[in-house]
Amino acid sequence: MATSNETLKQKEVGRLISADKVQGTPVSNAAGERIGAIENVMIDKPSGRVAYAVMSFGGVLGFGKSRYPLPWDLLEFDPTLDSYVVDLDPDVLEGAPIYEEGRTNWADEAWGRRVYDYYKVPPYWI
């Protein structure tokens, strides 16, 4: 029996979740305080690995918000909070690399390495 795309969006199957359901999910710090939300996920086409979660933070009605590419391996889902949790000091985000519409080149390996180096995690492509 075929499953419609609408049904896939509504379901989580075991450890799997639709990317549509990840978008909008809160991001909390280790204390359980909301610090942002997942705006998008970036997937490496050749490997199929999730490379980044783009977390949006601040702003009003979409204006003035910052977007942070977080290496996916930094996030851990907490079902009790229904949130992804990142164990980062707020000061770490202050100087973190940001995503800038029209300026950020996701294909630039040097930029990607800078993001991963900043958070001190091995790049997804290694």
C-alpha cells in the first residue's frame, strides 16, 4: 500500500523523521532554555548525511534574525523537551559563523571547515 507524502510528514517511524518535521523544532541549551529553532537542514547529496542544522535566532516577523549553521553532530534530540539540545555556552554563539543570504557559499569547503573548526567537531565529509 502506497503512503502519501502527507502521511510521511505526519509520522515519525522509529528513529527516522521527515525533514519537514525537523523544521521549526525548538533548539534548547543544556539548561532546557529555548535559544532558537531549526529553520532548515542541509544534507550532503553524495553521502546522504545531514551536514548542518540552520538554527534561527532572534528577530521579529522574520526580520533581523540570525541564522547559525550548526554541525548536525552537535545536536541531540531530547524527547522530554521535544527539542534539539546543544550544549553551548551563549558566548560561543556570539562569535559563531552565521549564514548570510546571498553571501554564504555552502559549497566552499574552507567556509565549511571554518564552521566545524569553530565548534571543535570533525567535519562531516571526513
